[in-house]
Amino acid sequence: MPLTASSPAVIRDPRLLPLWENVRAGRRLTRDEGLLLFQTEDLHGVGRMADFAKSRLHGDRVFFVMNRYVNPTNVCVLSCSFCDFARKKGEAGAFENSIEDVLAMIKPGTREVHITGGHHPDWPFEYFERMIAAIHAARPETQIKAFTAAEIDYFWRRWKIEPREALARLKEAGLRSMPGGGAEVFSERLRKLLHYSGKADAERWCEIHGIAHSLGIRTNATMLYGHVETLEERVDHLIRLREQQDKSGGFLTFIPLSYQVGTTKLVPRQTPPTDDLRTIAASRLLLDNFPHIEAYWVMIGEATASLALHFGASDVNGTLEEEKIAHMAMAESPPGLAREQVLRIIRDARKTPVERDALYNVVAVRN
Amino acid sequence: MLSQIRESAQAGKRLDRAEGLWLLTEAPLLELGSLAQEERFRRIPDKRVTFVIDSNPNYTNVCVTDCQFCAFYRKPGDKEAYTLTVDEVMAKVEAASRHGATTVLLQGGHNPALPLDYYLSLVRETRRRFPGVTPHFFTASEIQTMAQVAGKPVAEVLALLKESGQTTLPGGGAEVLSERVRKRIEPKKGGPAAWLDVHREAHRQGLRSTATMMYGHVEAPEDVLDHLDAIRELQDEFGGFTAFVPWSFKPGNTLLEKWIKHYKGPNAYLRMLAVSRLYLDNFPHVQASWFSEGKRAGQVALHWGADDFGGTLFEENVHAAADYVNKTTVDEVVALIRDAGFTPAQRTTTYEILRTF
């Protein structure tokens, strides 16, 4: 049941009341107000405001896509402190997929394929260009979402191909949209501390998304939170994204990524679900120019993802076949099972599931 | 309705059935959580969340009651059927005690082959050998089975258990206290009146107990309200309930699995907790179960009216029989409570604080 302006605003922290007025009036929140969203103990109050903002945009609809993730390689020249995925060339566990391997991973009927990978030391840009063209030729019905801004930047660092040229050629080959990864946290302090200074910085990351938007390529944005970042750094990150969206306008979805402790152990445990819910809500409230905020169920768990649909999230990503198969270790799961799982996350929260394509065109409303 | 309920709660006025039904079926989840949290802090003003170090072993899986929701029991003579000797149970209590447990929640099937003296020995021996452990033994339906097998009234069985050293009873076996539900899923069990009678008699004799509810199968909201009304009325008589503990039915390996594929999710769980906090105005505590609903849902539940995080459950076999397994340690429970924004405190079976972390 969405809140309306006439609903009783049961907000327990009176400091939130001016924010509630601003949200209701559609006025943009300031940095200090953003910080308060993270500092107040009134989790329900923050959630209610975010639910109001979400409902105004999308009613009770929640979007999902039949998609799959593909990682061409995990070989990476970087050594980011938070990453469990990357391997050096020749190291145990390193993998390098051929174009044929990648094609074999994408079943007919997959609506969206999401492709990201390591910064490979040897693979030329043309290899990735051929990969996109081959997927597009083999699966014209599949929309290709590929390469983070960090990877596009790496094509420049390694092969001196300007982002505008790289993106134009990839678009020509069949690229439809870009994922939002590689943003991590826009903080010079953390870039040094967590050893990702060899990666596109805030300026460059935003520049590349701006170029993509100018070429008609829609993109997503992310933030990796729940490790050693400060609340101020989170808010600054969100505001930087909001400014970029004002300039170029091509962002579709913001996806807060809850840091997975894995073996990198920057902190002893994953941040609690209450922090995930709060971060999703604060993102919805601060990013007033982003169409969607996503609850990425793989990282926060299905239960928290379902609850996040009351905290401003309007998207749950998708069926993620690859993740499913990885989880189930060799088990051949029927494709309908994953869809049922995603529908359950949405229906459990009494929201209306809407199957979408990569660009948020409605495929079907699954009442 | 929301502001009416809020005013009632603030004034300490008991919620009626219509208000309860609205909360169960219509209330927006965040408003509901906010109301429940206000109520929780009115009752327990500090940010304390308690937990108990405990274990949940079983003495037998032999059962003649054939409940459709149960994956744990075996019929007498089944090759997987087992019944432990008193010494074998004591070995389990010893293991729990060694890990710091102050509570052992012991329960089992309804095994007509066991004499009353077996049960009395379990209590007596636990008290004698492990003075630091509270024997939180035997649910209401087991007490009834003992009474039937021994040919004694329930009151006498309870008196003998008390004389042997028992001070508390676990609240399991209530399922949903509604005749309609009982006929559907547990026709051979004693039903709502029998469960309530055992707890009433226990409270009369000065024993304390918990009340539970297993929801998420065939019950309607009215059945849930029947359940809440019944335990609220009983609590008015003697005040013997320490806490209310709802959990969701797990369909794995049960007869009901054919119709019910999945357990009710986190939205239903938060709603149930918050409603019980608001509706059960005479219950001191509401327990969030990290165990039955998952650690992360359990942490969120602390913001929906719960003030207790349950036990560490070093051993558990009933959910495990439904292929549902979840493990923790004391350190992890402390960390989960703290991460959720509360102050962890270890408690006894009857909710006295032992230490604050």
C-alpha cells in the first residue's frame, strides 16, 4: 500500500520531518540531509519516505529481466583489495573463454546478457569487438549489456583506443547498454587504501558514462559499500552520480553493491541487512533523477531483496542463470525455476512483477 | 485505522479482533514495524536484545500422531526409529553444558512405550548432574502422552515433573490453536484445548512456559487471531508465559509438501512478529528466530518488535529433518545482534540477564 501525501507520516525521528516535506514536494535533498538518512535510528521513517518516492514513479510495480551473466575472463592486471574474482595469468583458477565458449553460454531466448571481466593483459580490443558482433549475430533477440567504464578506460590505457571510438565501435557491433560496475567508491582516500588507483577514477568513470549517454547507450551505476568507507563517502558518491545524471541523463538504474567478505576480509562480516535496506532507501531519496534503484538479490539475499521493495527498490535484477548454476554446482535447473524464484521475491512483498528487457521496455506484467 | 491503533497502543488499551485482523491483512509493513517498535521500546526502554545459550536435542523420534507438517517422526518399528536411554540423553546434556548452555530444550515424539519414570529420570538426572542447566523439557502434547500412558491426570504428571526439578516447559506443539487447522493437519493430536489445558495447569503450579505458533500452512488470518486470543486470555489468568515465538512451517519432506512448496517469506514473518508484539499486550517478550527464518531476516526482525534473538541451538534435528539447517556460535549471535543496532545480553530460560556484552 503506497503512502500518499495524506497518509499519516508516522516518522519517529523529528529531524526527518523537513526531509519528508521536501520529498513530498519533490525538492532535491542536500548532502547534510543525505547524511541524516544514514545516521538516523528511524529506519522505518527513511524507508517510508523512499517508498513514497518509489511509488510516485512506479506505483507497486517491480521490474525483473530474464538474463544471464557472462565473464569472458577473470585474468586481471589489477589487484583491488576487495576483489575475490581476479587472477593473474597462469595462476590457479584463472580462466579465458573463447568466443565459441561465450556463445555456448547464452541460451536462445535470453533477454539480456551482462558481460564483464578482468583487465586482461593481452586480449586486444578487437577480440572483444568480435565477441560482441558474434553474440549479436548468433542471438539477435538477446540485448547485450557489456563492459564497465573501468574496462572501457582500460582499452585506452592498454591499447590507446579512445572511449568514444571504443563505444561507437562496440555499439556498431551490437552493444545495447553498459553495466554500472567499476565505480567502487568515488574516494581518493579509498582508491589508495584499497589499491584501485590503477582504475578509472570518479572523473574518468563519469566522463565515460557521459560519452556513452551521448552516443545513445544507456548505462547503470553502482557503489560498493559495506567495507571501510565512511557515510560521508557514500553520500558524496551518490551526489556525484546525481550531478552526472543531470549532465548526461542516460543512467537507468543505480545498484548498491553490498561488499562480500569472501576471502578478502576487509571487515569481519557482511554489513547487516538493515544497512542494505537503509542504503537502498537513501539512494532512492538522493538520486531523484535516476529512474530505478535495484535490490540485487545475489548480494543481499532473497529475503532482504524482498524487504527492500518496501524501501524504494523498483528492480530486482533478474534470473541470473549463471549465478544459479554456480550456486547449484553442476545441477541442471529448469529455466522456469529461477523465474519462479524471482517472482516469489516480488510477490512476497505484495508488489506487481513486471518482466522487462535491458532497456526497461515492458515485456509482460506478471500479475 | 492506523492512527486509531497507534492511540490505543500509546494508551495501553488492548487491541480488539477487528484491529488485529487489519494489522494481519492490511497494515502497510513499515507502519506496522514502526508501531511495533514503539511498543517494544515502551516495554523495554533500552536497546537490549537477549539470547540464551542452549541446545535442542531429542530423546526419541518415535511417534504415533502422524502430523502432516512433520518430517522428524518415525512410526514405531521403522528402521530409522530411535529412543535414547537416560544416559544417552545425559551425554547430550553434558555436551551442551560443556559449551556453556544454560538451557536444554528437550523434546521428542509421542512414544507410547516410554513409562513416566523415564521422563522423571531425565529431569532428575539433569538437575543432579548439571546444576547449571535448566531442563526446559517436554511440550504439552508429550505431557498428555505421559498422562495417558501412566493413566494419571495431567496435573499429577506436572506435579511429579516439578517435584523432579522441572521449572519451565517449552511452548512447541501449539502449531495454530484453531480446531479447523487441527482437523486438517494434526487430527490425532490433542487440539487447542489440550495444549491450553497443559499450559494453564503448569502456570497454576508455578511453572513458566513459552507460547509458539507455526504458521504458513493451511491457516487463515482468523485462525491466527484465534491463537493469539487464546494465549492472551490464558496469560490473563496466571501470567505464566515468558515469551511468544512464532515461526514459519518448513514443508521439506512432509506430507503437506505436496500442496505447499515454500515456506512463507520474510514479509509474512515480520508482519507476524509485529502483530504479536502489539496484540499480546500481556506477554513480556517476543522472540525473533535467526534459526527458523535466517540470520539476516532475524536481524531485521529486531526492528519489527522482537526483543529476543532465541538460542544458539547447538543441536537441532526437527528443522534439519525438513532439510533446513542453520548454525551459529555465541560470538556470532553477539555480533549479529550488535550489527543490527542492539546491545546483546545473555539470559536464562526465564529471561533473567546473566551478562551484557
